[in-house]
Amino acid sequence: MRVFFRIVGLVFLALALILLVADGTRMLAANGYVATPLGNWIAQIAPLTLESARTAVQENVHPLLWDPTLTTLLAWPGWAVLGGIAIIFLLLGRSKTRRRTVVSIDQL
């Protein structure tokens, strides 16, 4: 299961880096801070996804989950949201035991 979490975490980390580079090039072109919200990225890639997700969450889970929670998350920069998800998955996938390398004076 840890391998799965590590792979998913690395995929999200790669996506976060792609969005960070895309925003970085826009920042250089605009000569100022430009951060594209996650909702705009999703709307560009799959336009109908947000509307179907909104109706599914409001009808099947709870309307309050969509309006204050997920809309706030969709307004944040895409690289930050995906990077945060990547960190969570990578922490879930880390090994429980820490390996300490002990080097004696004889090995030097």
C-alpha cells in the first residue's frame, strides 16, 4: 500500500511542478505575481467536470461541502493545492522505520 501512496504522491508532485512552471512563465511575461486558480486549470482541461462535481457533491454529500470548502480550495493556486496533496500522499507512503547509518572510525 505504501508503494501506491508513493506513486500517487509523485504523480501529484509532478503535476504541481508542471503548474508551477506554467505559472512561472506567466509571472515572467507579466513581470508580476500571477497564480492561476485550480478551478481555472480544471475548467481548461475538462470543462464539464466542475459542474458535474458540484451537482454530485451538493446532491449526494452535503451542499455546505461544496460552497465554502471546495470553492475555497478551487480558488487557491493549482500548484499549491496539488503540492499539498502530494505531500500528504508522500507522508502516507513513507517507511515507518528510520534507517540510521552508523559509520565507525575504522570504516573511514
